[in-house]
Amino acid sequence: MGGGKETPRQKMIGMMYLVLTALLAMNVSKQILQGYLSVNESLEKTRDNLQTNNKLVTEAFRSTIEGNPGAKPYYARALEAQKELNEVYNYIGELRAEVVAHTEPTALENIKIADTLNLRRMEKMDDYDGPTHVLIGSEPKTPITGPHTASELKGKLNGVHDKLVAMLDKMQKTDGEHLLQQDYEGLKKKLASIKPVDSKRVEDGVEFNWEMDNFYHLPLAAVYTTLNKFQSDLKNVEAEMLQVLSGASGKLAIKFDHIVARVVAPSSYILAGSAYEADIFLAASSSKLGQGDMEIIMGVDSAAAATGSKGTGLVPLVNGEGKLSQGTGGQGEQTYKGVIKYKNPDGTFKYYPFGGTYMVAAPSVAVSADQMKVFYAGVVNPVSISAAGVSPTDLVISASGGGCKYISKGGGKFEFTFAGTGTCNISVAAKTKDGTKPQGPPIAFKVKPLPKPELRIGGKFAPQELKKGEISLISGLGAGANGFEFQANFIVQSWEVTGKAKGKLGQFAGNGNNLSSEAQNLLRTADINTKVYIDAKVKGPDGKINSVTCGIKVTK
């Protein structure tokens, strides 16, 4: 069918080829359209399910307000977000009907009919021109503007995105409306899913904008499905905001999981004949509270703590409770004060002042562990012992329990070792010209086993995950007791490394604390988002062999 004069037979053959090509194109088009129909029906079902579920969540949210006043501002924000999202949702429904009305013969110029038509029953679902004419116009690089156009839809999606982001930003600056930082960032990320973005892809020298990406020269079936997809996205955002806002007030409450009985007495120093008085009650705290979540600051009031003052120091926390221990150089009545600085999950602080008094009397005997408040079996425990008015050289001690042994190092210093656990009672006496004189009742110490060791990998104790760059540098293993300040040497005896590298499972073993070149190579080439397991045998200072395992997730 090139140049030159063609015979009637050649012309007929050429026409047959054209007709065949057109028929093949129509067949592919119908297959593609069938795919749009299936996707559209799935989207409509998802959208309707979300709408029903959102209504139920909203009703449940409203019913909780009476019993939880703190939820009221979050409920108001949820209604505000729903109003903004529903306005755009309804607009998309109107826009969809407008496109159908100007494309489908049975619905031309009749919006009411257009809005009730099912996509499968439309005659013109393969029509390219009608949707493009209504939504974009004749020049795709400069889409038409005005009511019921792609440009107007883009503006409304941008508008609802910006309004809701501004609402979240305002909440973070308003007392009683804060969100957890991770929830705040998660909602902003979710909102980004409805914000129109130009792809800027280039075809035939033309750079595509958002309007062209979604509506230009696409059949009615594709445009119809895309508009339903936008509605489903809006319902998804609504569901996410309802979930976060309905749970926000509960997340910002302290979760009390540590309840103990407490006895608080105005004084522990009672004169004979006087009554002993005390308040007995249950005290609740959160075991997850640590420094940064809560600080107990000594020697300051609320105003000073609010300016960042650390006073005379911080009280250590154990199971969410402060454990105050301070020197008693002076004798007589002593007073103290301070502030509990509590950090709300939303980042704000509350301040609770406290104070008290106690009486200090001259001790008859002083026994203290130099490094810890307890003894540990299997290691040397340095101890200092003194008695008021008694020279260290005149001290006589005896101890029993926990399989204890001790030696004197002079000057009131002793070293205790234990073969078992339990309670060790230390008695102190003084040499006198009349013999030895007890200096008070025996003093009991708890004897505990050494804590279980953990592997120290890449400078961290039992890391749950390491970046690819960090794990690639590991050539050896260490071990120790995390947070255990007592001097104790733990030695890695042997190891075994198991993990996936380039999709293949590898396993290498060795002795000592240095990794073999094969094991190091496995760590360097370990697959991202997989776990590398390191099993080791660790010898403690008490001679016991401990089995230690660490699973490390490899991240980018």
C-alpha cells in the first residue's frame, strides 16, 4: 500500500487489513474496559463499607464524651474534619454525574439520571472525547477552569488537604488537644495521599500535569473509576482521623500498672508514751516511666523547675518510683523539698511539689557496700565497716549466710565472696579491755546471683536492629551485664552466626570473641529487612557458662 498505482484487488486487500486492525484494537479495548469495571465495583464496595464503618465509629465516639470530658475537643475536631472531607466527597459525586450526563446518550443533559446509572449499563463507557471535553477541554496543557472541571477538583483536594493539616498544626499548639507525635506525623502523611501532585512525565514532548494524568484522553470507564477512587481515598482519610482522634484522650492518660501498699507517717521518731500515727493506702505508678518521662528534682520549687533548673540533683527511678538516698552528715531534724516534673505524652509538662522532714541520730554501727547495696555471688564484694567511737583496728566482725567468706584489707575495709545466694547477716563488735562488745544487732544483706549477660555488638547491648553500615563493621563480640555497674568480667567462649545474604542462608561458628572472615562477610552482605542471629557461650566471673542469643534486624 505504498507509492504507485494499485489494482482494485490490491485496494480491497488493503481495506481488509485496515478493518482487521480496527477489530483487533476494539477487542483489546473491551478487555481493558472489563478490567476497569471490576476495579470500579471493588472500589465502590470498599468506599461504601468505609462510609458505614465511619458512621459507627462516630456514634461510638460521641457516646464516650459524657464519661470522658477530655475527649470533647477531639470529637469536635473529628466533626470538623468530617465536614471538610464530606464537602469534597459530595462534590466528586456531582462531578461524576456531570461527566456521565455529557457522555452517555440516555443521560444527556439530565444529571439525576446520570447519577443513578451503573457503569456496566453505560453504552459509552469507551468514549474518550466526552470526559476529556468536560474535565480538561481542547488544550490539555492548559486545562479549562470553572465549575465541574478537573482544575476545580484539583483545587478542592488541595484545599481540604491544607485545611486539615492546618487544623492538626493548631491542635499541637492548643492545650487539651495535643496528639502523640507519631500520631500527628502519621495523620499528616495520610493526608498527603489526597494531595494532587503533577507527575511531570513527558510523552511526545508534552509534560503531563495532574489533570492530564487522571483524565486526559481516557475512556469514561477509566474516568468514572478514578473519581470513585478519589472518594474512597477521602473515606480512608476520614477513617484514619476518626481512629486517631477517638483514641487520643486515652493515649494521653498515665497507664498505672504498678500498685503497692504504702505507709506514710508524719514522723518515725516517737517519744515514749506518744501515739504512732500513719496513713496507709494503695499507691499506683507506671513502671514504664523513666528519666525524660518523669524527673524528681530535689531542692527546687515548681517555678524553678519550669525554667529548667535541676536543683541539687535528680532522684533515680525504679518501676516509676523515685528512690531517694542522700547523705546525712548533720544530726537532728532534716528537711527536704522538690518537684516531680511529669512529661505528658503530648510533650507538655506538669509539676507536682513535695517536701518532708526526718530525724538523723548518731549511728552505733555503719556497714556499707562500696559498690552496690546488695552482694553478688561469684565476685569480690568490697565492704567498708565502721562504728562510732571505735578504731577500725578494734573492729571484730562475723558473717553467715549465702556461703560467705571474707578477708580484712585493713582500715575497716573487707572483701566478701559468696558461694550461694540468700541473706548474709553481718555482726559487728568492738575490742575492749573487758573483751568484745556488740555494736548493735546483726545487719542483713541480700545475696543475689550475677545478672544474665548480654552480647555487646557494635557498641550496643543486644541491639534489636542495626543499620547496614553498622553491622558491616562488626568483627568481634563482647559481653556484659547491661546497666550493671559492678565490676564483672564476662568472656565470650564461642559463637555461631546465622543469617541470609543475597537470599541464601548462611551459618558459621567459631571460638573466642573474634568473628571469622566468613562470618564477617555474612554480616557485610546480609539482606536488608532480615534478621541475623548470633548465639554465643559466655563465661561469667563466677565460672558459669551462659547461653546468650541476639537477633538483629538489618535496616538501611
